[in-house]
Amino acid sequence: MTEIIILILGISLLLYVLLGGADFGGGILELISRGKASGIVSRAIAPVWEANHMWLILVVVILFVGFPTVYSTVLTALHIPVLLVLIGIILRGSAFTFRHYDIEEETPKAIYSSIFRYSSLFTTFFLGVTTGGIILGDITLDYSQGFYAVYLNPWLNWFSLSLGIFLVILFAFLATIYTLGETKEQRHVEQFTKIAKYLIIALVMTGALVFATAELEGHPLFFEFYHSIPSMVSVVLATLALPLLWINLRRNNRQMLRLIAGFQTTMIVLGWFAIQFPVLVKINDGMDITVQSSIAPKQTQLQLLIALIVGVLVVFPYMGYLYKTFKFGNKASDKQKAS
């Protein structure tokens, strides 16, 4: 039961990065393009952006029910960046809704657009910072050490900050690649292709920065990757895909671009998961919180597993239908109009 629950947790996290991450990246892309991508981004994410948050909700529910120690530890030690993430999600969602569905006047629309763009950047950054706090191992369970040691030190460090920057670049990269498949104007294709190339270079540089800051903070991240065969294979495969990505960018092969970008992101997530597992949260002054030490009682696991299986059987087909309706259906409609 535990293995199946962990598998569903991992798949939900990966889907949130691939789909929800691209939604956050849409706002960042608007910032990079100085608003020129706003129309394309709005059309691309409007039908699905709320649905994509379902994967994050699923992750939170699984942790709350199945791994309560992880849930309580993370939301205590890292409550500041988590709170900032939640505030950003609320601001971003509200601003996008008002901009896309309600406001027609230029001035309020511009204000809501700014809130959407900057809150997308803000939220993504603190998602990365929170992840860095979970990975680094500076979380303490000794609450007598003082406010800074307990609530600031676990995430207010160079490693977590660099991981926040890396996630911003990654989400912007995903959004740019996905958006290339939504635009038909040549000027936009050229603009997004140029942005994508810059973001690929930035991804490589910030990825190296993450490893460097990990060493600076005393966390042997490179050593962990080097001694984990699955992680090394993931890094090698993601790196080997870079020339393919560059070639398909030049050829504007949109379907292949999405597949390659999704594959590279999957390799990044799998590489991290391979060195982290079975540890879920690393602790500074005590035993790390692992899958086995934090899992709920068997009866709770059973009820959670039943709910997850029923949910998967219901949700996955309907999510597929949602994408088919609003994505492939729109493309078919565009072709009919063109003919």
C-alpha cells in the first residue's frame, strides 16, 4: 500500500511541475516579453489553469492523511515561505480571473496583468525556496533554539534561494516551449524561440549554481548525484536531450519540443527523487523523516488508497477529456475557420 501511495504522490508532483509549472511560467513569460505574450498566454491557460492546481491539492492531501509527520514538520518549520506561496497563488489566480473574464477597461486590466505576472514570479520563487528547505537538511525539531534557527535558517540560505531562481527559469522555459505550440504568427515564433534559447542557457547556469550553493552550505549534492546511478542516468539523459531541443527549436518542430522539454523536466524530478528517497524531509539535529517513519497506520493507508484509486479512475479520464475539449477542440475549430 505504501509503495502505491508514494507512486501516486510522485506522479501528482510531477504533473504539477509539468502542467501547473507551465501556468506559473506563463506569467513569468509575460514579464520577459514585456506583455507581448499576454494574449497567447491567456488563451493557452484560461481553460485549464484552475484544474492544474488539482495536482498540488492531491499532493497536500496525501501528505496530510498518509504522512502526517511530514505535513506538520514542513508546515511548521517552513510556514513562512509556504504562506508566501499561498498568498501568491491567491493573488495570481484572482488577478488572472479579473483580467481574462471581467475587466475591459485598459487601466484596471493593466493593473491586474502586473499582479498576475509578478505574483507568478513571486510564487514560483518561493516554491523553489520551500523545496530547498526540505532538501538541505537545516530543519530543526528543537524549538528552543530560537526564532531564526527554527523558522528562518531552514530556508533563508543560498541553496534555497538558488533553487528558487532555478525553478523560475524552469517554469518560464516550460511556458515558452508550450506557448510556441499555441502561436501561428511568425514574429511571435521568432520571439519565443529566441527567449527559449536564452532560457536554456540560463537553466544550465542556474543548475550549476544550485550544485555550487549546496556545497557552500555543506550539503554534498554533487556527491549524492554521483553515487546514485538513477540520478546520474537522469542527468545524462537530460543533458543529451539539449542538442535535440536546440535543433527542434531551429526547425520549429513544436510537438517534438514539448515532448523533449517534458522529458527533460521529468528527468530533473526523477534525479532529485532518486537521491532523496526514502527520506522525505531532512533534519539537521535528529533522524531524517523517512517514508516508513512517517507513514500513517495501515487502516488509514487502506482508506487513503481506496480514495486515491477511485479518484484516479474518475479524475484522470476527465482531465484528459478537459484537455481534449479545450486544446485539440480549439485547434480543430481554428482549422475549420481557416478553411
